[in-house]
Amino acid sequence: MNTSTVQLGEVQETLLIPLYGRAVAIRPPKPLLNDTKAREIVKQLDYDFSLIDGQPSLKGAVLRTLTYDHLLKELLGPYPEATVVELGCGLNTRIERLNDNRLHWFDLDMPDVYELWQQFFEEDDRRTFLPYSAFDEAWVARVKKVAPPPPYIFISEASTIYFSEAKNRQLFALLAKHFPGCYYLFDTATNYFIQRQDKHDVLKFFSARIQWEVNDIQEVATWDKEYRHLKSVNFFTDPPEHLKQHIPLGYRILGKILGIFNAPFIRQYQLNVFQLGSTVDAGHPTEQVP
């Protein structure tokens, strides 16, 4: 079997965390996911995963990914032919999991990721890779040239959190300007999480560090009067119903108790759904997301 050398930038290298998490998610006693593609990729990568193997946060990475899948499916319900752009896609297999050939899909990541991506995935008339930074406006024209009318859904899973608030403000403004009424799914971390990341069981083995600090998600909604916060979830304490069996009952109960007191532990890492800009031409807005 041919092996592929991993040569990635500091932030890009973190894509290996969720990739490996999905690859080992089939392990007993409670398999979370059977991602044969992820296992295939891991077997062919020349990379030492031993430091992160068995770490608890791998399960968290998979739960995060599956919760994103759930949030995306909620949005896609009335829009089966929507355009989805995954910002900082890494080697995600989300479109394979959705198994829906009606979508228009763009995987976007840095050129070094594309060199690796194209060894395992293929583009077609429904799926395109965009070798750009999410903050580079050059990719916008590519999407508009190929994609049909709205709605547009953007996803940033564990990618833009490694950049400053200023960079994220720039990205929000870019999406609202060029894709008014679009939906944006992204994660945020509080100071509580950021101050502890050097001791995180997986992140401590990587050079990249989370920079974007959001202690109250409503702060983001104040960046622009047309940014609407639709939903935030903690994938450990409030996961989709079909994932609850994978989280110990005691942990869920503790989470509910801590949630009552608004403990920093609960709010330290969240997945969020926003709608950006005017809703003209964007279909039915906020009521589509419970």
C-alpha cells in the first residue's frame, strides 16, 4: 500500500484530530461511527498517531462532527438542493455521510490540504475543492460561478477558531456581503477553554492554538444588526437525541445541573447557527432551525 507523507501548516495539521477520531470511532463498547473512508486514509498516511490514540477528546471530536451533521440536516430539510461550503474542510467525509447527490458541495481549505485531499477524494459536477484560505475573497467568485441560487450554508468545524476575532469579523462580513441571508455553522471557545488548551489531552501535542475567544455568543450577534443567532448547543451536555446513548447518564445529569448555574464548564465550547445579512432570496429563515 502506498503511503502519503503529511506536510501541513500548523493549523492545517489539526485536521488529523477529527480524522483519526472518526477512524477509530468504530471501536467497542459503543461504536459512534463506521467511517471506512477515514480508516482508509489513516492507514495510508505516514504519520504517528500514537500520542493521541485513546485520548478521550477523540470521542468528543466525533460527537462534534455528528452534531454538525445533525444541525446541517435540520437546515437542509426544506432545501434539498442547497449549496454547502465547508470552510477549512480538512479531510472530512461529511458529504459521504449525507449521501445526497442533490447538494452542490464545496470543500475549501489551504493548498497544502488540497495536495493531500486529492489523493483520497475526487471532484465531480456536484463537488468542488477550493484551494484557498477562508479569509481570501478570491474563492467567492468560484462559488457564485458554479452554484445555483440560494440558500447557501457555510460550515466551519474547528478551523476558524484558530484565528483572531478580527479575522472572524472579516469572514462574517464577507459571507453577509456576497451571500446575504446565508446560514453559518461554526464553533466557539470561551476563555475558560482557551486558558486550558495547553493541557488538553490532544491539543497539547499540536502547535496551533485557539485564538478566537467568545465568552458570550450574543456578542457576535452585535457585530451587525443583520446577524441573527438561531441556536447554540454543547455536543456533550445537549447532543442530538440519537447520540445521547454515547454519553454517560451521569455526565448528562451533571451537565444539566451545571447548566442551571451557568457554569463556565458548560459554555466553554459551543456549536452555533447564525443567519447573516438580509433574508431576501434566502428562503424561509429562522423558523427552519428549532
